[in-house]
Amino acid sequence: MDFSFDVFLAAIPSLLKGMVVTAQIAALSALVGLVLGTLGGLARVSPRRVLRLPALVYVTLMRATPVLVTLLFLYYGLPSAGLLLDATTVGVLALGITNGAYMSEILRGGIESIDGGQMRAARALGMSYPLAMRRIVLPQAARRVLPPVTNELISLIKNTSLVSTVAISDLLRAGMDFMSWKANTFSPFAGVALGYLLLTLPLIAINAWLEKRYRVT
């Protein structure tokens, strides 16, 4: 084992900078994922086939494609199509689009877990479908999807490590650079592991609390 406490301490400033980049990418990707997930989830349960089918194709394609493949496809494919984006934007798009597909399925499952009789009753009272969805179904579904959404955000933070493959100075890349500089593997990567733990620990605690509070009996 080549662990050196001095090397570990020396790596901390670089790793902290990488943690900031990782947190920023995760936050932006989560925002993209939540927007796409909300739209996709609503489209998946829509009575209109013209909305359901594109949403189904999107969800199926992105869930079947590894995040790394999506990332590299966008990173190398977009410039050849004449669309030049910086690496960080590409990373956010790749992670956000993939995360949105999983968020769509989480929301779809939450909506479908609500008794269909509530929607029929709301429609019988004269509510339109969008109004009944907004006032009756979604508030109940939101409580049920909070734990799995939080769990998906934890996975998203860990998946941000993939952006290091396109030369983004995230937490993992900072650890790899320091490893090459010091010719020491274990010490900087112990810091990398600790960094991801610090980023995910609050969400893990929130997830446990939400599961306990909103457990469906």
C-alpha cells in the first residue's frame, strides 16, 4: 500500500476544486433531468398517443444506452454536425438527458400508483384532465416519488465521474492528475473517495428520512 498522509494532505486543495466542479455539473445536470423527467413522465401517462410514443422512444433509448456512450457520442459527434459546445456543456447535456429518462419513469410510476378513481371522480366533477392532474394526482404522486428521485440524484453525482474522460477537471480528474504528478495512487484516490462520500452523504441521509416519512403502507 502506497498511502502517504503527506501526499493525501497535499492533494486536498486540488480535490476541493474538483469537488466544486463536480457539484456544479451535478446540479446543472439534475436541473436538466428534472425538467425532462417531468415532461417525459407526464407525456408517458398522457391519453394522447402523439405524446406517449415519443416519450417512450426517448426513455427506452436513453435507459438502454450507457451514459459514457452518450457522453462520447455528443462530445465527438456534435462538432462533426457543426455544433461546437464546450466539454462542460456536453457533460451536463449527456448526464441530464440520461437522468431525465430515469426521472420520467419514476414520475410515471408515481402517477400510476395513485388510484385511477380519483382522476375519474375529478373529471366527473367537471375538472379538465390538466387541472385534475395538477390539483389531485400530482400532489399525491410527488410525495411518493421523492425518495426514488433523491436516490437517482445520488446516482447522478457518482456518474459525474465519467466527465473526466472528456478532460473536465472534476473530482476524479483532479485525483488522476495528482496521482500522475506524485506517482502515488492510493493517497489521492483516498481523497477522491472521501470527496464523493461528502457529496452524496447529505442526499443519502435525506433519502433515508424521506423513505421513512413517506413510506407507502
